[in-house]
Amino acid sequence: MKKVLFATSEVYPLVKTGGLGDVSAGLPTALRELGQQVVIVLPAYRDALARLQCCECVATLDVSSCGNQRQVQIFRAQADGLSCPLLLIKIDTLFDRSGSPYQDSDGNDWWDNGERFGLFAKIVTELACDRLGLDWHPDVVHCNDWQTGLVPALLQLEKEPPLTVFTIHNLAYGGHFPHELFVGLDLPPSWWHYQQIEFHGGMSMLKAGIVFADHVATVSPSYAQEICTAELGCGLHGALQQRQQQGRLHGFVNGIDSHVWNPQKDPYLPYHYSLKRGRVAQKKRNKQVLLEQLNVEKICAVIPAFIQQTDACFVVIGSGQEHLERAVSQLARRYPQRVFVHIGYSESLAHLLEAGADLFLMPSRFEPCGLNQMYSLTYGTPAIVHATGGLKDTVVDTCAESLENLSATGFVFQPDTAEALREAMHRGIDLYRRPRSWQKLQKIGMGQDFSWHCRANCYLDLYLHGGSDDYSATR
């Protein structure tokens, strides 16, 4: 059995802005089911504390950073829907705020994000070294994204550090900050070097994790290869190539939490179904409920050219860059009976969309792993995806041969052009009009095992043996 301290900036159901929150719940749970002892540590955001019924303060300390004296409390808690125990690092002056973990209510990054997560990393290091009186010393510290990137670096200063694993969920977010923060956090001067954490005149917390962790993991084998290129390496491809050459860069496809994403018992669905029962009829009923919630009476739309050629319907749920939100909102106003948009986060609508949609469109230019395409297939909703990263690792293109050998799960297009996307969409709609073939495709998708159990074994192998040839993206 390994004792694992899982350090993250978000975990569902306490705080979630994207896939990291889901992974930080699903992977530790699966590791625990494999007999490992896992404790999750995250910042004590205001909203996270509000969702906890009971917290116990188990340690206090005062620390200085960036010229400020900070009072820190460590809380132990258990969250409904999460089997692993939690440690929350409470620093009121840094984390007791409204808004998201990283941005204020206007969508601007918190001005002191560097200090917030730099200090968080320092406290995680103290916990990992059992210097706060909790009498628990982990064998492995598993860190996630730039917010925890300094942890592997800080632990390398210790005489007998635990094994460190650093997972990159999205290389595009590098945790870049000025030299003043490096000084304010009192980091070793020797680290200010291009082969350490210096990055184009500033510091990168993500680079710290890449350079100093014992093992670096990404969230799909294809993405592990892609980020070693100048095109998708975000300026860090040199450091990643070095880790690859050392055999310490690995690619593991994320899993999905089958307790949360399961059409047989999903609490957000008005009508439940499974691969064997109710799939066709109940999906139609869920579709109708979805459209009614969005004030629509019938299924009809797609986007300009498709509106003239098909009777399909586009439903867009979520948030993103402001110009993209404006663009889809304008389409909804232009085609009020054809395009339907909900801007903002809605867990219930996200689940209902997976169950009610016929096709799920995910044309990402790049995608480290992606979870929604796996949710979609689980819910009997074939996905249309661009051949990149985890999308091409989890979706098999549909053709006569792949339908016949039962490997087809969706529609994959390349290159990344509007023409290729339109062609894939037409192929999806054409197959939808052939009910027997369509239902066969649905069944194949719903029969896939995307659970965390297999994926957790990949990480457990990494904890125990440094990654086997079967799993390492470097082999």
C-alpha cells in the first residue's frame, strides 16, 4: 500500500472549473478502491468551505511571503460524494474570496495568484514532510498543473523526499510570473536559470514541476508526444523532450467517474436508461426535456450553412472567451428556432445535454485529454472530434469497416479546417438517418470502459515501478 498526498487546486464537488476538478475526485477515489491510502489537499476557498458540513482544525502556523505575514490553518474534512479524506489549507487573506479559484467576478486573474499558489505549494511541502504534527508521511506526492508546480521543486531540497509525480492537464496554462515573485517567495537563487524555472525573463511554476518532478505525466499518450514539439510545446518542448529522453514522461488517458456519469442512475436525468434497456426511447424523452428547458418546441438547427441543408439542432452550453460567447449568442438571436445557447456553468444542464443530444461536437484545435467525449459515448451520444490529443486516443472514426468490426465510436476529422469539420458532421447526420446502423454505433460507444479503474492502475504502476513499457509514452 502506498500513502499518497494528492495536491490539487480544485476537486468536485467542492470546487470545479473544468476537467481537473473531475480528475481530482475520480483518480484518488479509484486509487483508494485499489487499496491505496489517499489524502487530497487543496486551498480552503470560501465556496469550498461552505459546501462542507464539518471541518476540524488540526494545525496552525504563521508564514511570511512577499513581505506579508500570513496566518495559516490546516483543516481536516470529509465531503459528501468524495470517499477520500481532505486537508484544506486556509489562508483567509488569500483564499477567502468570492469568484472562481483563479479569477474575480469580472473574469480577471487575481493579481496575487503567484503568491496564493506559491504559498500553497510551500504548505503542501510542509505537510508532505510531516512537519505540522499530523503524524502522516506520504510515500508519493501527486501534483497537478501549475498551481502545484513548485511542490516537486521544494521537495527536492529535502534529504529524503517522497516520490513526486506531476500531471500536466493543460500545458497552455504555465503559471508565469515576474522575477519579483521569485524573490518574494525566497526561492533558491540557483533556480533562476533557463534549465530550472526561469522562463523568458520570468518564472514558470509549470516548468518547475516539469523539471523537478521524479515523473511527469500527461492526460493522454498522444498529448505526451504533441507537447514535445515546437508547435504545441508552449515554449517548454525542450524541457519536455529531456524528460522524454530520460523515460520520465508518460501519457495516461483520463478516466471518468462512473458513479457521477452514469445514465442508469444520473440524478440530473429525468429518464434513465442503459445499454440494454430504454436507450432509444428514453434518450428521445431526455432530448425533449433539454429543449423544453431551453424554451424550444422542436428539434431543428445547426449553424448557418447547416441550417439550409439539414434539420439538425445545435445546443451550446458553457462559457469561454468573450468573443466566442458573443458569436454563439448572435447566432441564437439570428436563428431563434434553430440555435440555443446557455452561457455559464450548469452541472445539471451538462448532464442533460449528454443524455439528450444525438451528436456531441468537440472540434478542439488541441485537447490534452478531454472528458466530454467519453461522457458522450457513455450516454449513447456519438462524438464528432478533431484528431488531436486525447480525442484521437478515445474516439474511433466510423466507416463500414469499423462498424463491422465493432470498433467505431464517433466521427474523427482532420485537418483542422471548417471543410473537414462540415464533412464529419454530414457523415454523422447521414448515419443518424439510418436507424439500425446508428443504434449499432450507440451500442459500441456505450460498451466502452472509460472508468478510472484501469487508468488508476497506470498511475499505481508509476508509483510502484516508475511506469511500465505498456503505459509510458516514451517507449
